[in-house]
Amino acid sequence: MTKIDIERLQQLISLNLSVNEGFENYDVVVQRLLHAIEIITDCEATSFLVRNEGKDELVFRYASGLHYHSLIGLEVPSGEGIAHRVIKEKRGHIVNDAQESEYYKGIDRKLNYRTKNIMAMPLFDFDGTVFGVVEACNKKRKDKFSNEDLEIFQIFCRHAERILRHAHLFLTQKKELEALAKMVKNIIFPKVVYSSVEIASRLQLLEKLAESENCVTLYGEPGVGKTILAKQIHTNNFSQISFKHPFIVCNCLEVSNNDDIEYQNKLFWGAFKRNSRKNSDKFGYFQRAHNGTLLFREIGQLSLSLQKLLLDFLKSRKPQITDSPYPSPILKIRILCTTSEDLEELVKRGLFLEELYDILYRLPIYVSPLRNRSEDIPTLAKHFFEHYIMEYNKKITTIDHQVYISLKKYNWPGNVSELKNIIENAVIMCKSDTIHTKDLSFYKETDTDSLDDQNFPSLKSAVDAFKKRYIYKKLMKNNWNHTVTASNLNIQRSYLSKLVRVFKLKFSSFQSSTEKNEDE
């Protein structure tokens, strides 16, 4: 081992410390290392070469010195030059007579440059393979590189390779986390899938509405995609989606089935609590939606007393908390609503506050049923197909063309939600590499005449068959919402749930008209 000058050793330690300050940016780390090598070896230029992807050539990825811009991207052919030699021998090497040795002169010719001497050192990965080569070119104050230069160069490179390995690992993990965050964001805030001109125009409108703080109400049949479009307003409104900008959903159908006082607490309770972190799981909808968006799904189902609370909040931007020892805070919330009911008719019937209606319907957006935008059906079907073959790990490659024809002919009482469930069911049931029409579980309309054609053993079995189909049809029309369906059928919700269990009804999985009920 060569005796290293104490001054150079101190210089080496100092440069190591400066280079090791951080490795958040891989490119910056490499450039910092090359600059340090210039100082420690007293050379004119440095470079960092890596294997060209899929080839045996080496390519200059980073460089410093006079010609570094022109050098980046140039290739050294396989087996040529000092860089390939140090990879093969896995040790550093000096060439002090570059013009008279095995040094590859093609780069000099391209740059119109003269390399007098050069020193190269391999950089090793965690498993001992060479992931790159560092070169120092043209000694400044001496004619040749010495063994001491090579030894101190090697010491520095051994330290540098560790920095580069960790910087690369950091960069890789950062990209993986960003990809994961993007995937999670796409799950929580899925992109709108469409082909129709109507949805395209709606998205353009939603982009403009993002600049406004006014309430927006999306209306249309159940299952048409109102919630996804509401999420689109949220993503347009906040350029960076995070926990700082929450998207909170209040299901008014659920709220309407519970005591108003209890859900008044659920909506507003906790907003005046001092120990917010401890009680965060008990926050109401408004408190959790601060700095974000609060979506009221099926706003027409909200009781009059809660409508009054919402109206008061929209006027003051403060939750009206009773018996609070603290003043109500001002909350920054974007209010969005969806409804499948005619709110104007509810106002006439005294079931919806006219003043609240005037505020919510300043910016109404109609979303038409899927049957009226048939060009979206194949696009949506393909999207759901690709999603579910991955989710269920199915080796299905295609959808038969006849399936798309059948899908476009169907009336879609459950709209996009029903299409999603039918494609999911088809993926599950498919036994080949292609989905065919036999894999589709459409509900087929059956009137009393067709029931007469069937051979039922008793009146009870015929009545049960009619009940089963009729209830299924109503459930599909209401997007499988038991509360709305029970109201349409004029029966208790608990009784409807019992009938669903008895008849073993499932969303979009109705069997043929000859299916026997459990009593048979």
C-alpha cells in the first residue's frame, strides 16, 4: 500500500463529508462526486459510464469538464478501451500514454480532444457486479497519474459507490411510493371512463366549475356515475389530492333512517373539541371535510330538520353546534350534492326546503342514463373487464364481439353500476379465454303471460316467482337501494331485506325464468 500524503488524506475526508450530505437527487449526487474526483485527482475532466441497456456497449451518462455536454450519450464499443478492461478485471487501471495504448480514441476524434492520460475505476453493486465506471482524464500539474493517485481514487470510489447505491435505492423506492400513491389516488378518485360527447362536455363543464366555490348538484337516475363525476370536481378543485384535502361522503339515505338528533351529532359533533387528535374518529362530516369536499349523496332523502342545519351552514359557514362551550369555527368546505329525485317536486310537496333548493340548484348538472349514451357501453365494459381480470387473476384475453352487441341492446335499468356488476359476474363465471353472451347475467323482462306458460306446481310457487322478479326489477331500477325500493313497494325496509334473503336475490345475478325457488 502506498503511503498517502496526510494533506491529501484530509482533503479526501473533507470531500467525502461534503458528498455525503444527502442523496435525494441521484443526478446531483453523481455530479457532486465527479466534481470531487476532479479535485482529488487534480484532473481536467471526469466521466461516469454505464452499460447501454440491452447492449454490450458502454455509454457516457454523466461528465464534467470542458466538453461534458458533447460527451454525454456517446458510446464505447464492446471490448474497446480502458472502461471495458476495468469491468473485465474488476479493478482500477491507469493509462499514462493514451495515444500509444489500448485506449479507445473514437471519443477523442468525435470531440476533437486529446486525451494524454486516463485513470478508470469500476463501481460495484450490492451483489458484487459492476454497475458503472468512473474515469479521470488528463492530469493537470504532472505528466502522469501515480500509484498514489490510483490508490486515493480507489478509496474515494469505494465510498462513492456506497453513496450511489443508496441514492439509487432511495430513488427507486421514491418512484415506487409515487406509483403506489398514484394507484391509491386512482382507486379513491378513479378517472371518468367515457366515449360519448355528452360526458366529454360534462367534464369540460366540471373543469370550469372547479374554479367556483358554489354548490354543485348532479342529478340523474341511480347508477349513472354521479359520484364519480363529483369526485372529478374535487380533483379539479385541488391540484394535489392528499389528506389535507379530504373527500367526505354523507349518504343521506342512511341518515334518513336514523334519529335526527343522533345524526345531527354525527354531522356536526366534535367541531368544538380542543383535543382534536384524540377525538378525530368522532368528528362529524363537516369537521372531517374541512379544507376539502363534502358530498351529500341523494340529498332529497335528507330530513327537513337536517336540511335546516345544512342551510344554516351554507349561510354562515359555521356548524350550528348546540350546548358548545366554544364559538363555532369557520369551515372551508366545497359542498356537492347528487340526487335521483325531482327536488322541485319535493319542494312542492313540502319535503324539501325551497331556500335550500335555490342554493343547491344554482349549478345543476344532468347526467343522462346509460341507455341514452350507448357509445359509452363498450368503453366502460372493456374498462371493467381489464380491471376484474386483474383482480381475480383470470386468464381471459378478449370479449366476443357479440357481447358488445348484446350490451348495447340491453336497457340498463341499473345504468353504469349494473354494467360493472354484470362484467364482474361474467369474468367470474367465464370458463374459457373469451367472454361470450352466455356469461352475461341480464335480467329478462317477464310478464304474466310468460308466467302462465310455465308449469308451476302450486299457486304459491307462481306468486313467489312473480314476487321474485318484480322485487328484482324494482331493486335494479333503484340501484339496489333497499330504502328507496321499500318506499316504492310501500313495504317496510326490514321486510324487503327478508324477501331478498328468502329469494336469494343478488345484484345483477338473476337466473333464468325457469329457476325454482327454495320452497320447491
